[in-house]
Amino acid sequence: MGKRHPVGYYHDEWVVAHHRDFKSWTEFLDAYCSNFPGERTAVKAHCKRSIGVDYENQREDYHDDWILEHWDSEKNWNRLASRYNDVFKANVSYVAFKSYCNRHLGLSFKYTQVEDDWLRENFPKIGKNDIGEMFNQNFGTKRSTNGVYVRCKKLGLKVNEERRTVWKNRIAEIRKQPIGHIAEREHGTLYIKTEDGWKRCKELVIGKQKGKLIIHLDGNKWNLDKENLAVIDRKISAIMTAEGFWSTDSEVTKTGIEWSKLKIVLKEKGVDVEQVYFAE
């Protein structure tokens, strides 16, 4: 029998590079242990748990195009793996699916700085039970409540009981409101109470826009006319802010959006935007 591996030490790079060359655990472990003497049961357990090698439920190829299209819609590996299995009649474990997406596609559900800042501001008053729901409503995600709470713990956040009491009273008051009631939440976003829960007003008018922003051209969040709403990329929003293009005049805002689009195109073509002059 070969020597045991030191605790926590496995040749993951070799496994990732070669595990698809084999059709069974026997073949794989024979090859692995001939290169790196080790205890077969421990190697098998590590490869299944940490890397996602699974010859019992092996599929030759993952459907990368589908994963890349849908991975950001859930923010939850369990649900995404379940959807994947339903669509492709597969039997891929949650661990294997997550590992494959992490290692081979470079995908992860990391929290952004903006999301972390929101948690720092709001967790002390919201607490564990409601933080997931409020987070998802604010960012349009589908993270689990426990997952969001774990993130709060990693950030070292604690509940402030005084602020928590104020928040609970506010939520209780909001939940008493009738269907059709409009309320303003954090960051000035308007929500309307429907039979299916609270929905963003502007999304009910123009539809939910995955990965994009819905803006009010005249800057008035209460103006929900469809003609006053526009869908833009986050890159456009960043340029608009940096250049000071936001305006209460919808036509000025539209012009700023078009200029921002042009700036992105010129940059992609390697043109120095600062050296571009427009003739009057």
C-alpha cells in the first residue's frame, strides 16, 4: 500500500487535466496512485467532494453555452444545478456542477463592493430573518437567506437591537398596506404591492431587464410613463455619472446616453476619445 497523503495535500492540477481520460474510478485511481502514491479511498473522496469528479454520474460534456447564459440569473448554485439537470435530463450533483463552473468557466457568485456596503448599512437594522428577502428585492437577485446571512457573518456584522425594533415596526406597517399601495424603499426605488408580493414599479411598466438598469429620463422616479423609462448598460450609467450627463431634461439625458455609447465604441476601436473633436 502506498503512503498516505499529508492532510489536505492532493494533486488537483493533475486531476483537472486528466480525469476525463478515464471512464471509471478504477482506471482513474490506478493512474493517480501510480503517479502519486496515496490511499485510494481518501483520493476518491477528495476528488468527488472538492473537484467534482464523479464517474457514477459522468457526462462527457457540460453545456457551457447554457451555463454562461443562465448562471447570473439565480445567484444560487443549488437552484442553477437543479435547472441544469431539468433542462438536459442530467444527474449532476450540486458540488460537481459548482466545481466545474468555478474551475473551467471561471464563474462565481461573488458579492460586489456595492452589495457589501448595502449589507453593512442594512443588516444591523434588518436582522437574519429578513435580510435575504430585502437583499434580493434591492438587487434583483435570488440568493438564499442563509447565504446572505453567512456573508454578513463573514463581514463581521451584528444586529443593532434598537435599529432592529424600528425596522420591524416599519415592516409591520408596510405589510398592512392594501394591494396597489406604492412605497419608497432604500435608494428611492418605488415598489407597488401586488397579489404576488412587492414589485418594482418601473419593472411592471417596462419588464424586468436582466443585467441592465431602468432609468427615468427626466430624473423623476414618480414619472412612470413608458416614454420616460429607458434601459441602459451599467457601463453607460458609469460614464453618464462621470461626465455629469444626468439631467431633468429627458432630451439632454438621451443625448448623454448616445454620447456614452459612442465613447464606448471608440474606446473598443482603440481611438483616443480625448483627441476626438466634433465639427460644429
